[in-house]
Amino acid sequence: MPKMKPLLPVLLAGSLMCSSCIGSFGLSKKILAWNRQVGNKVVNELVFIGFQIVPVYLVSVLADLLILNSIEFWSGSNPVDNTYAQVVRGSDGTDYRVDCSPEGYLITSLADGSTLRLDFDAENNSWTTPLADGTDYTLITFVDDDRVLLPDDNGGMLEMRLSDTDLMAAYAAAVAPEFTASL
């Protein structure tokens, strides 16, 4: 039995790495995603081959496998992942899961599973949501520091100043359109 004592720390350390978790392989996915956007197919393939010769993919997979996936398993989040989620309660009492990423937000109702995707389009400086037909519906476009464009009832865009008066008028029109229509 005395010969087993030196093996105990090794077995305990090994059990941490063999925790039956597959993990998200966040680092490897980030490197692959970067490679896919470098250029055209030929450039992407050359970078891919280069990353095989200089073992970038091998090192990233090993880092994910031995370190990052274990951290993800024990903590619940991958330290390389750019996304995070939070559960919030709406004014109607419904709980919503809000998944945040660099692209925008995915809001999921925990009551019925319905979702709403909000994406930020940096090129147009606007927030959009995808529609069922594959197009994007623009919710708001920032013109400059003082003005925004909001969709109107006729399918166009209405320019508004970011002042208390204009924002209150827009809120009143959204909350009680029958009241503001009579003004």
C-alpha cells in the first residue's frame, strides 16, 4: 500500500482532465472562424495549410482539450467565448434569457420558447431583426449623435432628434397610438 501514495496526486490530477466533458472548443472555433474570413477560398486554404505546418490548430485543440474545456466544465463558461447570457424578468412577469454576443442579442422567452434576434449592423449604424422571409427589418438607425431614423407606419423612416420631447412623443405614439392620432 505505501507504493500507491505517490500515485494518488497523479490520479487526482488526471481525474480533473477526464471529467467526461466535450466542451465547446471555443479557441479552436475562433481560429477556424478567423481563417474562414481571411480572404477567398485559395487564401483560406493556404492559411489552413500553414496552420497545419506550424501547429496552430494542434496547439489550440490541445489547449481546449486539456485546459479550457475543463474550465468550462467546472465553471459553466468558456474563458475564450465572447458570449454570455443572463435571465431577466420582463414587466409582464415573464422570464427571458438574453444571450449576448458581439453581433447582438438573442432574447428567448422561458415561458413559451419564442425568440427575438437583435443584430447591430455596424456598416449602417443600425439595429435590425431578421424576418421570416430572410430579410432584415431595421428598428433604429443612428444618423449622428443627435438624430435617429425610426420606421413609420407607411414603410418609410422617420427622422427624430434625440431630445426628451421627441423621445416622449415617439414613446407616446408607440404606447397609445389612438391618443397621439387625435392630437
